[in-house]
Amino acid sequence: MAAKRLSVYLMALPETPALAEAAVAGGADLLEIGFPFSDPLADGPVIRLAGERALERGMRTQRCLACLAETRRLVGPDVPLIPMTYASILEAHGYERFWADARTAGATSLIVADLPLEAAPEIPRVQLVAPTSTEERIREAAERTDGWLYLVSVTGTTGARATVSGQLEGLVERARALTGVPLLAGFGISTPEQAAAAAALADGIVVGSRAIQVAEESGAAGLEEFVASLRSALDAVPAPAG
Amino acid sequence: MSVAERGLFGAYGGRYVPETLVPALDELERGWAEIRADASFQDELAHLQETYVGRPTPLYRAERIGDGRRLYLKREDLCHTGAHKINNAVGQALVARRLGKRRIVAETGAGQHGVAAATVCARFGLECVVYMGSEDMARQRPNVERMGLLGAEVRPVEFGTRTLKEATSEAIRDWITNVETTHYLIGSCVGPHPYPEIVRELQAVIGRETRGQILDAEGRLPDAVVACVGGGSNAIGIFAGFLGDDGVRLVGVEAAGAASLGTGRPGVLHGARSSILADEDGQVADAHSISAGLDYPGVGPEHAHLRDTGRAEYVPATDEEALAALHLLAEREGIIAALEPAHALARALELDAELVVVCLSGRGDKDLAVVLSHGR
Ligand SMILES: Cc1ncc(COP(=O)(O)O)c(C=O)c1O
């Protein structure tokens, strides 16, 4: 059983490359970089507000791409870097041009929270599935996804929650029965305990809202420490028997 | 037809939503297809339209303001709750009941759709949560109070523009979170497929009635049909009666500061591709209008398509022009219109056409404070 994967989501900001470097030092395996959008339907208050502030600081597409390139420079060639954004941004930039520019800046894939599975098949992206997804859609998402499947662990928006959603277990079971691609669980995972609980089910986790809060409150050093605490929680998850 | 092509109006429409909602939209699409083919639904809807909503609404000839034109007003302001929004709300409440959803979420700008949603929820015993921008709550106070009286919970939206755009986003987020129990009662012909289609069909009663009424009154079709366009539901409803009549000009009137069709660009907002007010990076811009119901940077995808094909034309009216038309109608005809249709009236009064129908989509009680604060 391979080590559990840890993905950390950060909003694109001038300080993000340094934060990303700290997250990798703390043990993040991959990084999602949020390109802010004015009307982020999938996001709860923390990421929505972070996006609002990023836009106020001028983080439009070109500057987000520059942030991505600088992040790539700091974290080296091996860490997967995935811009996460909304369809309106690609629509305005041009879908193919967006992917070309993102790749040039160091992106390895994309996540577009509101782009339907069937749309823009020429643009590689990590697909999301949710507790409400039918078997048919999970199968199709697994076929089309780029590398791993993003399990939305709860019917809801991004943001910290008190406990790991009871919906995750059923979703993991259904997805496992349909596909062999790695499954990373996100939405609502914010503490080492929750990371361990989710990773006991899935192949890895995504932490977003809490990482953004920690970075805002205590900068790169605090983020590195927080990510390290998630890393050790994941490393302590026993491999399944058999 | 592939899934990606469903619900398209030319290059517009579709379904741009987080995955969580896709199965609910599929369920709604199936449920809607079944229910609209069901005679008992159509009978129940027709009965409610007649006995509860107050349909058919009159087509009134406004003789004192036509200025040489024969000007008719389709009196949606006389509907129960005071605007066309109830046509859609009644129909969707029947759909929600059929789908077994006991909880309704809705967004509202002017408060008219919120009141309509609260009304049908009271009538059908459904729980009702309405999201409303705090700025709109301040300028449409009477409707906030009406919703409370009807038993709905109004949740203020305190971020971003604090208007209809943010209220819609919050309603969709609530729906994502409570999708198993909740029907999203969207208030205009916007949003992901199948909403634009459902709202169009439920508002098409306006156009069907108008067509029959004008033929009775004048023995011919009008030269032009004029309606205000916020999300576009009253306009698409009245246009629907005349889309096949090439000789009838269809004119949509947007608020000058919220002209998603006039000055917008293709973009994605609230689950659909349409013409939206946005910058070159796709960030949605703020709209500005004295009228809360038109203060929205998006528009229904079918209107974007009608604009591109040239079947309908879209023109702006300013706050001042709408206010002047509102005063004129009040003083000459004894009708206090809402600020939204006052935009349509303002343009209709200048049209180079002999026989014109304007959709008077709502009454102005909700706007008294705003209108009086601007003086005469
Ligand atoms: C009276 C009235 N007319 C028009 C509108 C605009 O909506 P639509 O363009 O969907 O008809 C509103 C919206 O609140 C309204 O209250």
C-alpha cells in the first residue's frame, strides 16, 4: 500500500509561492492553486472570502499564472501543481489557451469546479464526484479524470466541519467498486484527526479552507508545521489488512 | 443528443454546476418531462392560475399615454402578489411536491419572487428559505415584511454586491448542501438546464393570453411587444406568444447599468453560459440599477440566443427614464407600476410603431420609498 497522498489548496496570492514551498517542506505531495472567481458556487465562506481578497489585490488570470510559474520555480519540477478555478475564467481566456498557458507556467492538470464532466474533453482535468453522483457518472468521471478522482466527501460547499462526513465511506465504497484510480477526499477535512479518518478510507486527502486560515494567521512557518501534522497523521494510518 | 448539448439555446445555456447538483438537475429534468405531459398537472395548474393567481390578467388599452400609438398593457401587476413571478412559483411548487421535496430555497432581488415563493409555500405547506441581499432588503422593505408574514425565513446576504447576484449564489450553495430534501425555486429563466426551459414554459401563459386578447381587441397582431429584462422571465413569457410571428418586433428593455445583453460578453454565471457583465478575465462585474429586479449582471440564455439571431432586440433605459414613465402612468392612467416594467414603458413610448403591447410585469407598492425619495 502506497503512502497516503496529501494535497494542499492555497489561494493564488503574491505570497503563495513561498507558502507552497513551506507546504511541500511540511510534506504535501501535491498543490492546488486557486485562481479566484467572483462567484464561486462550490466554495464556503473561508475560500470565498480569500478569493474576494485575492481579487482586491489584483490576482487576475495573468498574475495567477505568474504566481503559478513562481511556485513551480520554488517547489522544483516534481510536485504536481493544479490550478483550481471556475469555467468563467477559462471561458474568458479561451479554454485551450488557458490550458496551454497554465502548462507553460508549470501546471500538471486542472480542476474546474463547475465545468461539467462532458464539456471541453480536450482540457485535461481532475474530475470531482460527490455523494449524490450516480454509478454511471462515477464510472464516466473515473474514465475521463486526469490521474486521480476528487471525492467531494459531503453534499455541501468547501469549509471546515466538526467531523468527517458520514457520506464519505459510502462514496469510497461505490467508487472502489467501479475504478482503480486513486481517490482523494476533500471538502470539510481540516484537522490531523479528520485527515487520518478520511485517509483510512481513501487514498489521500485535500485540505483547503484550514490551510488558508493557518497561512493567514501564522504564515509559512505555521503552514509548514500544520502540514507536517497532517503528514504524520496520514503516515500513521495503518495499511489495510490483506 | 449528447448530455453536453442538452438545454442549449444556440451557444448558450447548458449546465455549469458543481457535480453535487448534476443528479438533482437530472431528476428535475425527468420529473418536469413527466409532469408537464400529465393532464392532471395541467388541469391543477390551470385551476390554480384561474382561482388563486387571478388569470387571465386583463389586456388594458392605455388611451391617455399612447401619444398616437395604440398602447396596450398586459396587466401582470394584477396577479396575486403583484407580479408575474407567481406564474412560475405556482408551477414549480407543483413540481417540488411531485418530486417529494418539502423544503424550498429561493433568491430574490426586488422581493417579488421571494414573496411569490413564500406564498406558494404557505399554500402547499412547504418550508421556505429566501436569500436576499442586505442592500435589497433595505430598499424593498415591504416585501421583506410580507415574506415574514407568510411564514418564510428571509436570510440576509451580507457579502459581495449584497444584491440579487450574491443572493442567487447563496441560494445555490444552500441547494448544494441540502439537495436531498430541497427544491431550488429559481425566480427567472436563468440557471442550469432545465431551469430556463421550465420558467419559460410556466411564464408562456402571459404570451398565450396576450396573443388571444390583442387579436380579439384589434383583429390583428401587434407591431411590437415590449418587456423589461432582468433575468428575462416576464419578457420570455410574453415573447413566447409571438416568436413565430415574424412581423411582430420583440423588444427587451434592460436597465442601462445592468445591460447584460447590450454591453455584456459571453460568460458563465449561476450555472449557465450566457451574455454577462464581466471583465476580460471573466470576473463578473457589478450591475447598477434603481430597480432591484433588474440589478443583475446575467440574463437568461435564451435571450442571448434571440439577440444573436436577431429575432429580438434589446435596448437600455436609464433610472431617470424609468422614473419618468412610472410617474406618467400613475398620473395619466391611475396605475402605479413597479420600477422594472417602467423601463419597458419608457422605451415603448418612443417606438416607431402603431400598435404596441407592453408587459406590465408588476405593481409599484414595493417601490414607493425609492420613488418618493427621488422626488418628481
Ligand atoms: C415586477 C418585476 N418585473 C420584472 C422583474 C425582472 O425579472 P424578469 O426579467 O425575470 O422578469 C422583476 C424581478 O424581481 C419584477 O419584480
